[in-house]
Amino acid sequence: MIVFRKTLGDQRRGLIGWTIGLVLLVLVYMAVWPSIRDSAPQMDAYIKNLPKVMRELFIQGDYGTPVGYVSSEIFGQLGLLLIVIAGIGLGARATAAEEETGTLDILLSTPVTRRRVLLEKLAALAVQVAALAAILSASIALLGPSVGLQVALGGLVAVTVSLILLGLAFGSIALLFGAWTGRRSLAIGLTTALAVAGFVIDGLSKVVDWLEPARFASPFYYYSANDPLKNGLDPWHALALAGLAVVAVALAAAVFERRDLTTT
Amino acid sequence: MSADQAISTVELTKSYGRSRGIVEITMSIAAGEVFGFLGPNGAGKTTTIRTLLDFIRPNAGHATVLGLDPQQDVVEIHRQVGYLPGEFSLYGRMSGRDYLAFFASLRGGVDRRIVDELADRLQSDLDVKIASLSHGNRQKIGLIQAFMHRPRLLILDEPTQGLDPIVQQTFHELVLEARGAGQTVFLSSHVLPEVERVCDRVGIIREGRLIAVEDVGELKTHAVREVELHFAEPVPAEAFAGLPGVRDVEIHGDVVRCTVAGSMDRLVKAAARYEVIDVESHEPNLEDIFLTFYGRDGAEPA
């Protein structure tokens, strides 16, 4: 696990930055919670007047309750977005950054296989995505009570696991594109495009009838359809996200082992 | 494939698009040999080397490294090879010491005394962050990385790039010591004098094709140099006429310019009859060797 440990060491500054960002994010959401709660009746009236498309895309659940607020605002929007971005960034960097900067040749001239390097980079990604999602949820659990916002721990764990799996799935897809092309920016671009498409399909499929069957193609469906914060984890949905990650990693390993590596 | 061959290739071919690549390279490097792979930049040296180490896969032909197939036994090959790429980056945030410790652990541990001794001889400061090192100082760390585990085979792509002359000298000593210890060295270069200094044999590659493999001694006897002699007073033209191996003689008063193929002996003896102030000898560049030694189209000499 030498490459794994080195990768974590290299990325610790980034991890610290992300941690600060996520805690600040939760702080802001917690700070505005009392005023959101107090204006819940007006908010509800406002939301009812929004077009259905807007409602379904951007507002999930019930704003005025703690679970609805946390679920739609943090786990449905910015918190979700940040974890997915972190996963994509780490996945794209995994092998492609070393290939692009020209450190990969020496690394792979040692008795470690390409597959091993890829898997240890993946392990570093998984640990960081899990840590970030856990930090996000822990901040909510710790900071919430001070403003009277309490969510059940079981639900919080369920949504955290779901978020980790989603971050891993997108991280693995980015890792696949990075291992395939050797180019980090291309991997980030392609995976981000897929994520945006998935997010929009998941939202629109609730209102656009003909898109309805397509929602099963979006990873976001498996992340949020069961509303894990409220209803707990759906094992099949969790398995679908894990399966997506496994397939992407298996493809990445296969492609990376067979490819001609580029030099700077 | 015999076990006393460190590297052998048979019609190794790799093409990328239209121009770059290698074409049917067949060569054999014996264990314990120092082999120079000489050619201009872009001739295919790096492509050949990266095929030997399985970073890229050939389109046709095959290679054997230390008796093993790179596509089957890459881990075992990597265990026994020390490699310095032609173009590379090091982990800039690490110090040289941490960098080498990282690679030592990937190789299952390396005697620290060897690292310290190499660093000392190459005058490499291992306590500085790599990002703040000059190109030459990074090259030194790359070299230590390649030598430190005492590999059976060293594959070095343009190893002296960016090194100052004193360190180049140290590098040449390291190569000769490696040969003394029974290690095989395969190094690429685009400068002839370096190859002449340390190699037993040289393979010349141009436009992806191996056009000749020569003993270095042989190459030296054919090597063409431009020589300029400065005398204390004007010298007669007859003194330098008709010397074997000496051509294109031009005499301008007390300066004689000529081209010498092979031994300098005749010219030096002819010059010794007069008072010599200065002798300048220019090593031929590769292009000159190709044009004079191998003919304009790279064919064998007549």
C-alpha cells in the first residue's frame, strides 16, 4: 500500500481544504435554518406557485421540516454537488495526473503492476470521498442541535452511505476516462458532462412523461429515489451504485493495462 | 533466447501515425556489455526503450529482456532493471531523500549507504525540495534512482542531459564500475564522444531504423575530425600533402585546417617538425558521421 499512502499524503492539503469548505457550508445552512423554518408557510405558498419543472428539479421534499430541509438543500444540492465534484477530481487525477506530468514512467518502472497503481489510487479516492461525506454528515449532526435542527442518526448514516457510493461511482468513471485517455482535463470534462446529464434526467423524468423510463439510467436516481434520510437505504439502489463503480474500475484496469502510455 | 543476452530484439516495430516510430529493429546486447544507442533526437531511441520496458507495445516483432518477455514478465524485468527516462518529472513536493526512500520501498528496500554514496559522488543535495532543483540536479536524482538497487541491467535514456562536465565524468565512472560489477548498461545518446568514452559497442539509429552496430574501437578508427593547427610561423604546403587519412587540407600562412579520418598519428608527426602553438580538434557531429562514414543515404561504407 505504498502508493496508496503516498497518494493520501500528497492529497492531504486538498482534503483539508475540502473539509473546511464542507464545514463552512453546513454552518451557513444551519445559520439560516431558523429563519427558513419560521417562514415555512410563506415558502410553501411560494413553492406551490412555482412551475412543476422547477419544483421537481430544485426542490425535493418538505422545506419546513428538518429532514426536508437537510435532504433537499444539503444532500440534494450543494453538499451533493461538492462530494460528486471531489470524486470526479480525485478520479481524474488518479493515473492521468502522473501520466501528464511525466512521473508515471519511473513509478511503473518499479516492480509494481499498472493494475496495482490504479487500485491503490482508487483506494485513496475511496477513503477521501468517504471521509468528506462523513465530515459533511457529522457537521450536520453536531451543529444542527444548536439551532434546533435534529435529524435521526439512522437516516443520516443511510444518506451518507448513499452519497459515498454516488461519489465513488462518479470518481470511478473519471478514473476510467483518465486511465483511458491519460488526460486529466478530458476525464473531468467527460465525467462532468455525464453527471450533469444524469442530474437533469433525474429531475426532469419526474415531470416529463416520456423521460420517465430514462430515470433508471441516471446514477442520481439510485442515490435519491428512496429518500434515504427519511426512509433509509434501499439495498438495491446501493448495489446499483456500487455495481456502477465496480464496472468502471474493472474497465479502467483493463484499458490501463493494455494501453500505450504517453510521455510528456 | 540465451540467458547471457541482456537484451535482444527481433524486427521490433512500433508505428505511431506517419512519422515517428521504429522499424524492424534487430539487435542483441550481451550481459556485461555497455551498449550505446546513438541517434539524433526523434530517431526512435525512446520508443525502443519504452517497448523494452512494456510502457508501449510493439506492432510487430518482439523483444527479450534478461531472458524474459516484457509483455509476460514485466514485474520481474522491472525488478532487475534500473531505468532513467529521457523525459521525466519527479515529485516536486518531495525532497530527494524522500523521493528515493519512496522508490526504495517500492523495490522492497535499498541499502541507504548506496544512496548516500551515489548522492555524494554526484554532488546531489537530497535535502532540498525537488521543485526548487535545476534540471541537472533533478537528473542526478533520476540517476541515483536508477542505480541505487544495483540492477542487473541499467536502461538509461539520455542520461547525461543537463549534467555539467564534472558530473558527466562521475557518471561515466559509475557506468564503468557497473560494467566491472557485471551489470549491463544500455544507454542512449545523441552525442558521439560520450558513447565513445564509455561504450563497448554502439548501435546507430536513424529515422526509426538501426543502420549500424559497431565496436567503439572500430568507430574511432573511422571517426572523422576537423583539426586546426596553429604554428609559430608559416608552414610549407608540401609538409601536409599526401598524408594518409588527412583530407581537405587548407593552409593560410601559419594556420593549417584539415579533416582527419581515423588515427591522428601522421598529422601530429608531420606537424611536430614545426613549432606548434595550438591544436584544435572538433568532434564530428552525428550528421557528419552519417554523411561520411555511412554515406549520404545511410548505407554501409564502401
